[in-house]
Amino acid sequence: MAEQTQFELEQIKEAVRPELPSFVTRLINELVQQGWLIRHDGAEAFCWNRSRGPFCPQRWLDDKLLGSQVKNQPQQDRPRERLVSVGVEELRLAELLAILIRSGRPGESAVDAGEKLARHFQQRLDRLPSAGRLELKSLSSAIDVTAYCQIMAGIELGRRIAALAGMQPRLRINSTQEAIDFCQQSFRRLAEDRKQEEFHIVTLDTKNQVINTHQITVGTLDSSLVHPREVFRAAIRDAAAVILLVHNHPSGDPTPVARTWP
């Protein structure tokens, strides 16, 4: 719309399909009420009110989505500007969350949403990765699908970087205890987060140096079927001389359970 001098309502509705026509109508009516658009003699044709000056879509969206809180903050106090000026390590949890949320909603900025999430998870941050979308939405109306995906993607990226940083390149395993220590570090999330039994392998070369790790199967709550073919396929592909077999128990207790079968 901003690129045209004048336009008709139906023309815009057609151009932005599959956006709901009712949404387009509400948006244009709001711009008319704000004085940005002029309706031609009651018809469904519009032109920009140049007496208000040039219309800036980004500024209008910032005012609508971010609210007044971010806009009224000094430039140097806004989360993204602070990250650039002082470094990410200096940002509070609420500021980090606000950057991931990115956009607010009318009456609630991204900063507001970040503060709400930070207060809720401050003493239990480890629970944030497992929080569902509806749970976060109940804490802040600004947490829509996009914001939820951005938060979860940021968490997962941090986890993967941390996992890589925790692995020594070409780490050598020369004892059972070193194998246990390696698996506890590399498969910590497998023990803590997973709700299904999984089977993984670690491949080692002729000098017992770690080549790679592979997920072989994902099973059910209390079982995971593993075929030797799948295990050795990954080992042969890595030209492994030695493999470690890794298996989790979602209950956290590896003690065998005696079952009575009918």
C-alpha cells in the first residue's frame, strides 16, 4: 500500500491473499481513523494523506507492536542497542528474552513480555526449554507462535554450541571411567530430557579417539528395539575400530524391573 499513490480495497485484499479480508478491512479503517489514509467520497478507494507527511510502515509497526515502553526508552537502554554497546554477557535475562521475542502486542511490549517470563523462570530457568507454547502464552500475550519458535530456537542453538564446546576435538578414551565421563557429558540431555528410550553409539578410531556419535533408534517409554545391522552400518561408515553403546532410561533408574507376564 505504501508504494502506491492510491488504491482500492479489493485490490489490496487480492494482493495479500491468503490474508483474511476482514483483517485487511480493519487495518485500512484504522489507518483512515489515524488520518494516514483518505477515503474517496465514501467509496472503497483510498489515497495517502500527504499533509501528514510520508508514511513509514516500519515506524508505524514499531509504534503498534512494541508499544510506548521501548520507544520511550533512551536509545542506549534498549535491549538490542545494549547488546551491541556493552556485549551480550552484560544483558539481564529479561533483556535476552525480549530480544528473542522481538515484537510485542498492543499494550505489551517485547520488554514487558521478557520481564514476565524472567520473573516466572528466574529460579527455575532449566524448565524453560520444556515449557509449552500455551504455557508461555498464558504468561504474556506477546508470545505468539513466532516468538515461541524464536525462544526455542535460541535455546537449542545455545545447547548445541555448549555441547560442542564441551567436547575436546579428537578426545581419546583409554579407560572405562573415561568412557563413562565422556558419555555423561555428551549425552546429558539424553538422560535428563528424553521421554522415550533411545539407543546411540559412539565411534572410536584405532587410537581410541572419538570420531562421532550416532542416534540409532528411538523407542517407547520402556523399550527400544535395536538391530545389529543399524549399529554396524554407522560404525562401518565412520571406519570405526571401537564403538561404545549408549542407552537411556526415561525413569532415571537403570535397575532392571521384574515383570510378571500372564
